[in-house]
Amino acid sequence: MRDEEVEKGLGSDPRIILMGGAVIISLILLLLPAIFPGLGFGGLSYGLDLDGGSWLQLRPEGAMAQVDADIGDIITHEYSSFLNTNVTVTGTTDTSVSFEVGTLVTAKQIESLGYGQAAVSGGRGGVSAVTLQVDKNHVISRYLENSYKTEVVLSGDRDGLWYEIRKQTSAGELEDILDDVGGSLILYRDGVSQDTLIKTKEILEDKLNLFGLSDVKPIIVEREFILIDLAGIDIETAMDLAATPGKFEIRIRTEGNESVHAVYGEDIQTVGIHEANNGVWGVPFALTQQGAELLREAAIETNAVNDPLNHEVIMYLDNKVIFSAPLNDRLAENLKIMPVQDMSASFGSDSGSKESAKQLESHLRAGALPVNVKVIGSGQVPASLGSQFKELTAIAGLLAIMMVSFMIYLRYRRKEIMLPMIITSISEVVMILGFASAVKWQLDLPAIAGIIAVIGTGIDHLVIITDEVLYEGKLPPTKVYLARISRAFGIIFAAAATTIIAMIWLFWMGFGALGPFAMTTIIGVLIGVLIARPAYARIIKAVLKEEQE
């Protein structure tokens, strides 16, 4: 009867119910892939150390500069070269530049360089008077864009306003460009802004998600580099996925190897799922209205609509040809009449074509990286080595539990105390792994080290609880028991708080591989103090009470 009361008391205790439910849910999450392989949910995912694969360290290419230049000198230099005639500045203000051009021009010609809105009036002797509405910062950034043929954006911080040149350059090269317009370089810093670095990381993460690698999380290291671990991915595929900017362009061949531009990636409105149509893998996509009109204009100007065989449509990804084929007859006829928005890039019927279509889909969906990235470090862990690491870490965890069990037995010499401790410790590990499975958190060697550390600290806490309860060698009266348990949990919570604070700092600083160690330790400690320790305190009381009675 007494045993039934004890068992009933444990079974109805909310602390026991909480831990039991957490363990059962964790086991379900861990075993789901074995029971339902096609479910796509649950199961552990392993990092590069345990599953093999590749790692890349990427550095965005670009430069930050503080420069100064006279906008009148820039306007004179640019339009003299563009119009191949004399340009004389007649007046400047904060918002406009007036100048004369030694030939007749139109406002559209002046505005084509992108410096501002123009008003043009014809004068005597074939001279045009131009008033250009400008902003100094825009004029300087536009001049740098035209010189470098890349995007230049303004970025401000506590040091002032910076021109971010999204292309690899040097201080000497920039000074030469500024010398042409009488400008000067004030400050120069190699690299890109934090906003660009974060945007590059986010786009890389989107691309990897679209490729089915949702558990891969690029991380920023030292506020300058991006580190990516790609478990189960070979180095060549890793380079194709992460180290390419993904800049897409459609061109139409004119003659020989010559071609003309038609559409850039930003004119793509929607992207379909890569699919096999009549056995041929391809990616359907739709152009914007503007993109469709640009493609039609290029097709008509090159005569591709009448002679498609000699004027192929060529698709480039990062300046590499990924598709080249004539317009099909139906599309050519339609383009003669109206713009066509629905398009498709077709590859072939083999497995390589399927992978090419899949990669193109990910690039088109995620968009191009804002800057090129340079691979400054890379490596590969063979799958066999990863499997060996997995076995060794499992053995290390098992040995840790065995040694802890032995030390507990030496201390108490009572299996009725040792067994609840070991079961509680194993339950903690199961709950940590269940949490990792639920959130698709990759386990790597630092994470495994964190789990082993949690086993050690968890046993320490259980020893504190046991020693307080057995202070006089037997279970004390309820009032004394509650006082001692409160004191034990005061010590445990204080120790847990200091551990969590230290690990949060370590995780926030982002010291490479120590991040997963810190996060695992934090999760393990929280599971321990919130679920496992209260349950153990109830279990050890019931066990000792049963023994005493």
C-alpha cells in the first residue's frame, strides 16, 4: 500500500510529469526519421566535423572612402568626354550647375549620364546652354560609379560620410581617378560597410535555404569575414553556391562572338520551381513589364525575331554562359507583336542539368550579392573522417557517463541514489538532443563538448541536492527538508546564473567554434535547472522515504 502511495505521488507530481513529457517528446523527435523517413521533420543534423563537407571563409570585396571634389570639374570632365566637345561651366550653386556645350544637345542626352535633371536651350553658333539640377554627394558617387562601372552607395557612421565602392580597388587607383577631376582622397578603408556585410550574409543564407540547406547559418567573423560550414557538400558545389555573386544577364548574339545586352536580373519578377518538362530540366520565370519590353526591343534590333538560328539568346550567371539557344518559333512570332513576360531557361535531361537548374533557381530567387566575395580560406572534411569523429564523440559521451556513475557510487555506495542521478543525467542529454532536433540545430564537436560539460555540471548540482537531503544520513522531517532543498537550489541557481552569463558573453563575442559550445552549455543548464533538478529533488525524496519506511 505504501509503495502504491509513493508511486501515485510521483506520477501525479507536475515536476515529474514535465520531465517525463519533455523526454518523451524528445525521443519522438529523435526517432521520427527512422520511423517515417519521408516526413522531413525531426532527427539530428550534424555539422561539418561530424558529417564531412566543406567550409568557406569569404571576404566581400570593396572599399570605403571619404573624398572631396568640385562638382563643376566633374561635370566638365564627364560631358567633355561624353559629347566629345568643349564644355564650359558658367555657374554653380548647391543644387545646380550651369554650363555651355559646343554643340546642340538634348535634355535626354545630358540626363543619360545620370547626374541629374537637365534643362537645355539652344544658343547662337550651335552652342547649347544647360542647367543641371544636382546634389554634390550624388555627383561624386555617380562619377565614381561611371569610373569603376559598379555601384557606389553612401554610408554614414560616427566618422562621417563614406562612399562605399562595391568593387575591389586600391587607394592609389582611387587617387588617380580623383586626380582627373581635381579631387582628393581624405580617408581610405579597405572593405565594405557593416550594412553591406550583413546584407551579403542574409542573401547567402537565403540562397542556401532555397537549395535545401536551411540548417546552414553563415556567421560574420571579426566584423569583416563570413564563415560558412556546409556539411555534406563537396568543395566545388560549395564554391558554386556561396562564392558567386549570382548576377544574371540575358544577351542576344549579333554575329560571331559579339552580343548585345537585353535584360539584367533585377528585371525578373517571379521565379518558378525547377522542373522537368518532357524530360528536360528548366527554370520558368517571368520578366517585369519593363524587362519584357527591353527583351523585345533587343530581339527586334538584332533581327532575332526573323532569324533566330543566327541570333541565339544567351543567359549569363556571373559572366559564365549557363544557357544558349535560339528563340523558339512561337516566342519569336509573339515578340514581333508584343512583349512577352513568361520565359524559361532549359538545360538538359541528365542529373547535372537538374543540379544546374536548381542552382539557377536559388540564385534568381535570392537575388545577386551586393558585392563580389573573395574566398580567403576553404577546406574539406572527408565523410569518412566525419563518421569517425561521430563514433569517437559517442564513445566519449558514454565514457563520461560511466566515469561519473563510478564516482557517484564511490561517494554514496548506494545504487538507489546512483541510479536516479544517472537516469536524470541521461534524460538531460535526451532533452538537449530533442531540442536540437526540433530547431534543426547542427551538432558539431564544440556542441558535443558542451553536452559533456553539461553532464559534469549537472551531476555537481545533483550531488548538492543529495548532500543537503542526506545531511544527517537520513531523510529529515518535511520542514527541515524544504529548508535544505531551498538552500541547495539557491546554490544551484547562483551557479547556473554565473555559467549562463559567462556563456552569453562568449557566444555574443562570436569566437568561431566556441559559439556552439557556449550555446549548448546555456541550453543544457536551462533544461537542467528548470526541468531536471526539480524532478530529481522529488524523486530522491520518494526513494529515500520508501527506503526509510
